[in-house]
Amino acid sequence: MVVDIKVVERSYEEYRNPVLLGLLGLIGGTLVSILLGVLSPIGLRGLASAFYDFITSPEYWLISLPYFAPISLSAAGLALAYQARFITIGSEGQMMLGMIIAFGLSYYIFSTYSSYVAIPIILVISALGGLLLGLLIGFLRVYLGANETLTSLMLNYLILSIVNFLVAGPWQSGPFTKTELVPYHLRLSDYLSVLLSIFVIIILDYLYSYTKIGVSLVAIGKSRRAAITYGIPFSYTILLVASLSGAVAGLGGSLYMLSEQYQLQSIEQPLGYGYMGILAAWLAGLRPIATIASSFLLSLFYSFSVSLQLFGLSSSFILAVDSVIVLSVVIATVFSRYKLVVRR
């Protein structure tokens, strides 16, 4: 007897809650990760103790807050882009550009201004910088047919090179390749940065759920030809989503600069927050509002890694633990939109 097993997409009425399934995947992945403790120097009991200390220690949760803004805003913007099958990975460069603009404006132009005046302007201009960079990627895709994944990746390294040029050249402070600090009165608290990020994500989710923008994105993602046939403007939609994703990534970079980083430093390789946003977007099932949960989970991994290192575990083992947890969440969230069908 032949058994035919297929993975098919659920109908809209059969969709499951990706956040709930992701939570179940998180619990399952954590339990499996704890079992890996038998392969570690600290053993099963030691790894379970590390997990317990992390979950019950507020300081580890608080350490993760600064990473939430760049990861979550990148993820929310990318979720919209990926709905339209616009597979950009440019949020990393857009985030770094936001950091550059935020530092330059805060230190060189608005250092003597009131925070109530300066900070909103800095955030808006940083978002505008990310928007223009995203628009460039969209323009190259729409009018020149350039692959957005490749162009966005190259732009990421271009922005990284600009950062290194600035900290080793015109913006360098002292003998080290770094800048001065952002003026104290222009800094934001981690809590305010998180709240602003969530507010922006809610707006993006509203655009996706209750406006024609969301309908256009889904239609183009399902079938570009059919969408164009029914009058959905392909070029306009791609340029719009490229601009939106770039703007929120740039905003995330500026929030990170003003709430945590405070200065530019030389960067040997990308910071990774924008790339983490890619994973967070897929973990959220490409739904902007769900990126709040997925981004917070990935933010916790940073502080979680610190916790495990304090127990003497190697970075490779910590990476394996993180990978098991993330893979479990990914598998669980996939079943919110897909199901296994067995036919005999």
C-alpha cells in the first residue's frame, strides 16, 4: 500500500493562531534544549538550572530590551515586504543608516536643542533615510529588474563601510575608531524605545489588515499576473512596501542609537539585528503584529547567551541550544498556515 503525504496550505477559515503555536514550539524546543545538557560539561541538571536562573532573573529580561527596537521594526517592515514576495534583506543596512543619521544629527546639529524638539526630528529624518535606501532597492527591482536580495545585500556592506570610514576619519574621537557619545539629554530610555516600536508596529498591522495596502500585498504575493489583471498597481505597491520597510528599519536604528549604543564604533561585520528581523518576520507568519512576540523572543536570546556563558558553556553549544529553540518555533508556526495530508 502506497501512502501519499503532502503539505498543503490551509484555507483561510482553517488558519491557526501563529503566536499560540509559536509558544507551544518555544516550550517544546526549550525542553529538548534542556535534554542536550547531557552533552555539556555542566550536565542536564546544570543546564536546567541555567534556564531556571534566566527565567526567574529580571535583569536578564531587562538586558534584552535595547535589542527589541531594531529587531522588531525590521521584522514588521520585512513582514509586509515578504507578503508581496519582495525578498529584500536590506533592513540591516537601513538600520545602520538610521544609526548614522541619529548620531550625526544629535551630536553635530541638535546637541544644544531641547530634547522635545530634537528627538522627534532625529527620529523622522532617520526614518526618511531608511525610506530612501529602501526606495532605491525597490526602484532597481521595478524599473531595472535587479534582484532585490542581491542589491540590498550589497547596500548593507556599503553602509557598513560608511560607518567604518566615519569612525576612522571625520567623526573619530581620540586614538580609537569610535565617536563621541550622544548628548545625555537626547538619550531615550529602553522602555520608551520599546513603546514607540510597538506603536509603529500596530500602525503597520492596521495598514496590512484594514486598508487596500494589505490586500494589494497579498494579491501580488499570491499571483503577480492575476493582481495586475484585476487592476492592482504592481510597481506602486512594490515601491510603497520597499519604502515602508526601509523607513521603519531606519527608525529602529535611530532608536537603538539613542537608547543603547550612544556612539558609532568600527564594525568588522554587520551587527545582525536587521538579519534577526528576517527570522522574526518568518516566525511571526509575516503578520506585523505578531513580530512583537517573535522579536521579543529573539531579543531574549542575546541576554540568554550571556547567562549560559556565565555557566562556562562554549559559544558553539549555546548556538546549538538557540538553534533548537528557534527551529522548534519555526516548525510550530508553519502549521498555522499549512497541514499534513495523508492519503492511502
